[in-house]
Amino acid sequence: MEEPVQPLSASIDQAPGVADSAASGSIATYTAGLAFALLLTAASFIVAQTHLLWAPGIPAGLAVLAIAQMGVHLVFFLHIGTGADNTNNVLALAFGVLVVTLVVSGSLWIMANLNANMLPPSVIMEMQR
Amino acid sequence: MSAHAVTGTLPGAMPAPAASGRGPAPVRIVVAYGFWIFLLSDIIMFSALFATYAVLSGQTAGGPSGRDLFELHRVGVQTLCLLFSSYTCGLAVLAIERRRVRAFYVSCALTFVLGATFLGLELSEFAGMIARGAGPSRSAFLSAFFSLVGLHGAHVTAGLLWMCFMVAQTAAKGPRDFVRRRLLCFSLFWHALDIIWVALMTLVYLMGAR
């Protein structure tokens, strides 16, 4: 199987944090990222401190805003994009996200379960008499 | 690296594809990719502390809770400091890539001032809490709070020191390849700290102060 031969100067893997040189005006990228991040931060503070959202939905709203802002940071500041030259960076990120999700959700699940099902320590001490 | 030697060009043949299709990547890409993997492992370490905090955030042992302790206007200023320092850090990398050393120094100075302001605000918050008797030994909630936020603060401190070293290195050696590689890694580190702060601000402060 022969892979299509590309000229050497064409896209090689791209380093994370390096803006695509073809992208016009990298300062513009950072400025756009800053603007989006400021907007999302302001939205987070407004949502947390007002009754704009239905009160039980505020944690979910804050989580959505935080994840959106992390995405903005990844794309505009760390330049983790969707291009073919970025595959390695995205795959590493995906694995990191998987482990973080497992650690956080697994810990919360197990601890909530223990909290609900275990007897209080005083009762256990009583049973051991 | 050895893939190139093994599958290297045969005489008269097309260049054989290596693992990535085209042989070893430049040093800059390998270094930044390795640092990216380190940063992801750092984020995984933070995730364990985030999980700890989320589990323990209600266990105040009769002591003060987040609602009593957190001042959101201070957190807002801290967030702005970190956001703008991320921006100026990006500008510093752009400046050094374009060999504009003076712009690089100015951006670094701004980044340092903003990062130091963030750190000062965090330390004054910690000092105020400890003075009120809400130190890390008061309750499980406060232990988790001080380890999580303190670890982020320690990272910021390390980042500020690293940046001082990088400015000194640029002054001594000029914008050479290895200096620019290290600056790229530093900027990745600084941006990643910002991402962790977003999670921290949301989970600890905004949800905790409600």
C-alpha cells in the first residue's frame, strides 16, 4: 500500500500552542479568544449572582459556561484545532478528558453511594460492643 | 527517531512512509507534544483534588462554609488578572517568534505583574481566612479548599519563577531555537493554568458562594 506522496513542506504534525502560520493575524486569534473568555466569565458571574436562571438549574448552567470557556481557551490560546496536523494533540487531549471524567465522576459516585449506604460510625461502634 | 533510519529513503525509491507518514518530526513539535502530555497529566492530578473537594465541600464540621468565606468580587479580579496575563503571554510568544525582543519584554513584564497580582490576592484571601480561624485544619471542607486552591497557586508561583528565568535566558542568549522552544512550553503551561482556574472558579467559588 502506497500512501500518497506529499511535498515535504506540506502539513506535518503541528505543535500544540503554535498557531497555524497560514491563519491570518495571530494577534487577532488571541484577541478573539480573550473577548470570548471575558464574555463567558461575565456570564458565569451574572448567572451565579442573579435569578436569571431557574435556581435549581444554576449549577448546570455554570458547568456549561465553564466547559465552553475551557473550549475557548483550548482553541484560541492553546491552538488545539481540528486539522489533520493536530490529530496527535487532540487524541492526547481526548485521553486526558477520559481519565479526568473517570476520576471525578467515579469518585463522586462511589462516595455518594458509601455516604448513602454506610451506617454512621457511632452505630458501628455500638454494634461492636 | 530511528524510524527514519530504518525506513529511510532507498536509492531510486519514493521516501518510505514512517509512523507519521513522513519521518521524524522537528524538535519543536516533539518537545511541545511531550510538554502537552505532561500538562494533561498535571490536569489529571488536579482532577483528583477536584473530586476530593467536590466530595468534601459540604463537610464543614460546624465551621464556616463557602457562603460565609468567599468574596466574589475578589475572585472576579483574580479571574481578570489571569485572563489578561494569558493574553499577554500569548503576545509575548508571538513577539519572540517575530524576533521583536522589546515587545517580548513588555509582554512578559505585563504577564508577570498580572500573575503576581493574582497571587497577592490569593495570599491575602488565605491570610484573611486563617486569621478568622478558618485555616486548613478547621474542617474537611477547608482542608480540601486549601489543597486545591493552594496547589493552583503553587503552580502560578512556579510559572512566575519560570518566566523570570526565561526572560533572563532571552536576555543572555537571544531568541535562539531552544530559547523559543522553552518559551512555547512556558506559554502552554500558563494557558493550562488558566483552564484549571476556570474549573476552580466555577466549582469552588461560584457554586460555593451560593
